[in-house]
Amino acid sequence: MLDLGRLRALHAVSVYGTVGAAAAALGYTPSAVSQQIAKLERETRTTLLERQGRGVRLTDEAHRLAATAERLLSIVEEAEVRLEERRGLPSGRLRVGCFASAARGLMPRALAELARRHPALDARLTEVDPHLSVDLVGRGVLDLAVAHDWDIAPLPAPPGVEQAVIGDDLCDVLVPHGHPLAARDAVRREDLTEERWIVQPPGTVCHDWLVRTLRAAGREPHIVHQAEENHTQVALVAAGLGVALVPRLGRGTLPDGVATVRLEPVPKRRLSALWRAGAARRPAITETVRTLQELWPSVAAT
């Protein structure tokens, strides 16, 4: 009989693409994941991973087995949901995916509150890009995702995935002290067309929002620096290297060399929780979503 834990390891590698990323998602070491797959190879008498440069790739047989594993894991999840539903209390492992600034600004409080209220619940966090996390929920790799979208880029939810709004995260323009805009209370998009911008890389929601918004104001944005982390963008602004549009969630205290200016109308991104429809009855899901919504007003006010 095939071992479910080994199948889970293979499925994780097929989803995340590398042994290291799969290990991080499962909470294991890379060597432990490799050992699980090596045992599965002996168990099935089939080569599942092949070397490719410095990494590995799944064989055709491995892809077929991973697809079977996904179906089996879905069946197991349904059984776990039914058991937890009968008990009526959040329990068991809950795999949560969350984007970086929410992982920093929201999830520590939420996870601590869940641990205090429900000691039988084992909630585990993985930091992941919002659009990737939604797909991982749909595929059953994550139980719950906290993601965000903007007005110009609604969050696509695949069939069978439900969502609930957590709240709106407001954004400010950050400029260096001494910048001509630093003394102003508010600016409009038309006031920013000549600025040197510090943004996230292309393909991210924040980058696309900025480009499309400034194009609508009649100018192509002058992008000089790209940084994935908001804290890196803040540091570049503090050094006088440009301006940035940075959400408030997880931003923390700004350094002395940075001033905030309100952009009108105020940009905002909406945070949502997403889960598979089949898991909606699970108390761990409903309680986690309720906790996130309950905490949001105090988090947004900081």
C-alpha cells in the first residue's frame, strides 16, 4: 500500500517545483522530503525524480502519481472536515498561505489569537505571492489563503474556491524629506507624472496598478528601482533615490528621512480570505476567517 505521507511529499514537489520549496511548505527539511520520495521510488519500483542542472524534475510517471496523490489528499481532507465538523471545534493542521506584508502585519496577531483560543488547532503559515496562493488553495495544497487585489485587478478565484473580505488596506506615497511634495497634505495622480519611482517588479499587482494609473494620467512612469519588499522600497526612499507607493499594512515605523503624502483618491487594496468550497464546513476555516475579520480594524488603525 502506498504511504500517504510520501505521496504528499511528491505532490508538494510537483506543485512548488523544487524539493526545497516543497520542504518549506510542508514544514520539513529538504533532506526529509528527498528521503520520502526515495522511499516512494523503492515502494513503486519507479524513478520519480531526475537530475536537471542543479535541481530535479519529475518524470512522466511521477506526474501521473502526483495527480493521483492530489485526488487521494482531497478524499482525506473531506474525511478530516467531517470529523472536525462533528466535534464542532477547530482542530488539526491548517495550512495558511499569505503574502509578505500581511504575514508581517496581520498574521502574527491572528495566529497567536487562534493558538490562545483553540490549542487543538495547528495553524501553519507559508509566505507566498497572492496569485500563487489562490491556485494552491484550488489544488488543495493550502487550506486557506490571505490574498489581496486592487480595483484595476480583481482577484481571480478558480471554480470551487470561496472567499470573504477581510478589509481594505490604504496606501500612501512615500517621499524623501526635503522633496517638493513632502510639505503637502495630499497630491493627485497628475502631480506624480515626473517622479522617479521605486516599485515592485513587473507582473506584481502593485507594479501593474502604478503603471496603469499613471498612464491614465497621460504619462509613462519613470521607474528607476525595483524591489519586492516594501521595507527595501522604504530604505531607497529614505536615501533620496525616488518615491514609492506603499501600503500601510506591515509597513512599520518609517525612518526619519521619509514623509508620507496622501494620494487622492486614496489607493487601496482589498484583503480576502479564500478556501475550497468543500472545506467551508470546517470549524478551523470559519474560526480563522472570523478572527482575521475581527482583528482587522485594530490592525488597520496602527
